[in-house]
Amino acid sequence: MDDILHSCYQELQKRHIRLTPQREAVLLVLYREKDEHLTSYELFEKAKKIYPELGLATVYRTLELFQEVGLLREVQFDKGLTQYELRDPQDGHHHHLVCKHCGYPQEIDGIFPEKLLELITEETGFMITDYCCQFYGYCEKCRVNSDKDGKQAKVEELTRGEVLKDART
Amino acid sequence: MDDILHSCYQELQKRHIRLTPQREAVLLVLYREKDEHLTSYELFEKAKKIYPELGLATVYRTLELFQEVGLLREVQFDKGLTQYELRDPQDGHHHHLVCKHCGYPQEIDGIFPEKLLELITEETGFMITDYCCQFYGYCEKCRVNSDKDGKQAKVEELTRGEVLKDART
DNA sequence: TTCCTTGCAAATCCTTTGCAAGGGT
DNA sequence: ACCCTTGCAAAGGATTTGCAAGGAA
């Protein structure tokens, strides 16, 4: 499954989209850090190392372009924090487990049953072409840690979460 | 299912959170327009009609407070567009079908099987306390309409979508 | 030549913060 | 008296836009 980069090149070519050095720099960084959920600015800084003349506006324009073409997807984990991830234009849904404690978005793949999607379409008439889910809770590491120690800030935040959880039970 | 407002009042009282006229105005608008997915500014304008001295900053502060308490949830359909929806602090997950054509986020409830969540927890060790999914595609209305007529802008946008869909098939 | 793409700086939009004032407890 | 809450204006951050210049087709 390493040909996602190849798929991307192919997709761009197929659509006669010029692959400028700026765009390629962005694409390469997205590929290299594809497990990292980069923000636009992080992406900009990293891509600048490949192509130093690069401007931030160009990064935004490139991200928008890539998105239209289906090469990447925006994910919003927090208000005002947009992250981007490369995706194989051929396929591929994956979802995120966002820990309320450490905030780290962990990825999960393929658990989603296609039947569920069919069911939704049947019931609503809505034709689903794409989807994306976020799950909130506590990751394994944070659950273990919070049983033992508890640094000030972390504990406070955890308490909030617990309260929320209680309210729902 | 009309007692969501009641649950909210109860929840605030339980936590000894003062219900100022500003906060109540926000709550009432959220309740009244609970199917509308208001943005902060829309909310502000509508709440202002109830309590004209209301300031925008207060709306933001109130939204943050309500969110901590579990009275509402933020939903991000588009970059830079945060919408808020009231939720029963007692329960309730629901998801959205976002039409790529008309952009209208339609809600669906309860289709999500609990087993799926358990499965995820088993496989990842991640304890899910909350989740939220967005499905993208074309709603029934838009699918029907696009078969018949096609206004300029709409057709153009639809084409984009179709292309994306093709790329995935 | 014409169209596409870019960098830079300015503009815009959404949200948060500082602060002094008002009100509840 | 003390703490919470507010409105206003200013600040902050992310993203977009205007524009003139450089390059590809």
C-alpha cells in the first residue's frame, strides 16, 4: 500500500493539473508525514525546506486544489485547527479516535461496515460518496496513566471529561 | 421528546451555574432553532432580539460553558464554519448527512450500532465516550433535481463532486 | 499572446482576551 | 467584601484576496 503517492501523481496527470515544484513539495511532505495530521502552517514550514521560495498562500491554494481532486481531506479536531491528510484517491476511509486527555488523534481503518452505509441510503435516500467520523474518549495510554499519577493540568481536564461522561450515563 | 430544554435547565441548576438573561436567551434560541445548526453569529443575532444588550463575546463564552456542561456540541461542516446544536445532556448521538450539492446538513439518529463501538474499544483500547460522524454525498432532493434541470453554479459544483466520486469507484 | 501560477502584503473573518463596571451572594 | 458575569474594544490567528510578475503552452 505504498503506491498512494503514485496514485496521486497519476490523478493529477489525468486531470492535466500542472505539477509545479511548489505543489510537488507540498505533496511530498504530505506523503512523508502521512501519519501526522499536519496543519497548514506545519506543512508550509516543512515544504519550505524542499522549496524555500514557497509562500504560505500557495500552500493554501494547493491544499484547496488537492482537496477538490480528492488527494486529501481536511479534518477538524479542534475549532480553528484544520489538519490535512493525504488519502488515496482510489479508496480509503479511515476514522479517528480523539483522546480528550492528550488530544492525540489515533487512526483506525476499515472497521466500518459497508452495510451500515447501505442502510443509511435506504432509509434516507441520501447517496453517500464519502464520510468521516470522529470518536471522542480516552486512549489506552491516558487511561493507564491517570490511574497512577496525575499532573495538575491533566487531572483538571480529565475531571471535566468525567463529568461529561456522567451526565450522559 | 420535548423536554430537552427541561433537561438543560436541570443540568445547569444541578451544577450551580447561574442562568443569566444572556445565557437564557442563548439557550432559548438554541432550543427554538434546534434543527438549524446555527453559527455563533446567527445565534448572536437571534438572541439579541430576546436580550438586546447581549454582546458577541458573551455568546462565545456561553457556548463554551454550555459545551463543557454537555448541553451542546460543535459541528464543523466547513473550514472556518462552526455550528452549534443543542443536545440532550442525558443521551443522544446523532450524525449528519452533508449534501455536496446544496450543503444542507440533514440529521440521522440511532442508526449506529453499539456493537460497532464495542468492537472499536476491544481492538484499540480506546474508551469512547462520545462520537460524531459526517457523511458526504448527495441528498435525495439534489439527486432528483440534477436529473432534470441544472442552474449554472449548481451544475458546476455537481461536476466536481461527480469527478470525486468517479475517482473512488 | 494567453492562461496559469506564484509571492507578497493587505484584507477579512472568526474567536479570544483585557479590563473596568455591574450584580448577585 | 468577594466572586462571577458582562460589554466593549482591542488583539490574535487562520485563511483568503488583490495584484503585478514570471513561466508554460
